[in-house]
Amino acid sequence: MTQSTELSGADLLRGRVSVAKSKARSLFSFPNPVDDYAARVVAGIVVALCAATIVLGQGWLLIPLAYGFWARVLTGPRLSPAGLFATRIAAPRLAGRFGPARLVPGPPKRFAQGIGVAFSTTALMLWFVGGLHTEALVATGLLATAAFLESAFALCLGCTAFSLLMKIGLVPEEVCAECADITKRVTERAEAAA
């Protein structure tokens, strides 16, 4: 007795739905861990775009700024020109010159990108919907300050806020087990320094 290898229409549909779900999950994911060089390069690009917006007084520059944050928070670097440049071009070259990248947990970086979404979208709406150009530039300046701290000093304000939210219990430990286990990071840094 032989088994039929024919698939019913329902089986084909289930297979296609499963493939579509898998592709969507893959697209709408965020890397974990994150290459610190790549994160800092993206932050540097954000600083440059914010500075250009402020110095030139050109509100249209808020559109690619906000798009980049939305793309990165939803898909990681996949749909972000700055993210693609940072992960595919800049970070490998920096690793070749300065040594291997330090990998950092992804969830705090995604949270930081979400804060970037809030600031950049607020600036965009203030400029185009409210006509409040000065207020939009203030929001852009605050965003530039946070991005500068990340780019120049590896000080991620969004990651710090994420850590505080974990400490007070608003973010469950299972969201970022590595973030919750500080002893592992301290040990790794001590070993790397030795």
C-alpha cells in the first residue's frame, strides 16, 4: 500500500500561511545580541542628521530621521539605510581595525530605538502638523544629545532607562535574561581587561 503524496488545497494554504508567518517573524525581529560598533555608528548618523536638521532648519530631514527609527525598532537593521550601512560596512571595518566588537543585549537597544521613535515622531508632528518649528528643533536637539552620548561614549540613555524599568519590575527579567545577570557581564569585562 502506498501513501498519497498529493497535498490538498487546505494543506497548501496552511503551508503558505506558515511560510508567510515565518518570513514576517524574521522581518519583524531585532538582533540579539547587538554589535556595539554598529549601534554607535547608527547613533553617529543620527547625530549628523539631527545636526543638519537644526543647523539648516530643514524640517523635511525629520522624515528620514523618523523613518530610520521606525524601521530599526520594527525590523532591526533590515529596512534602515543607516542600520544596513552600520552592520554591513562600518562595523566590520571597525572590528578589523580595533578588534572584535563587544556584543551587547538586544532588548535594551530596541527600547532605546523606541525612545528614538517617540522623539523623532514628536519632532516630525510638531514641525508639520503643529507648525511649531522651534519646539520640533528642541525635540531634535534632545535626540541628538542622547545619540551623541551613545556614539561618542557608548552611554545609551535608553538602555539605562530599560535597566531601571527592569529593577523596579516594569520589565520582566525574562525579556532580557542577560540584562538581569550583571555578574556575567562584570566577569566578562574583567576577563577581557586582563
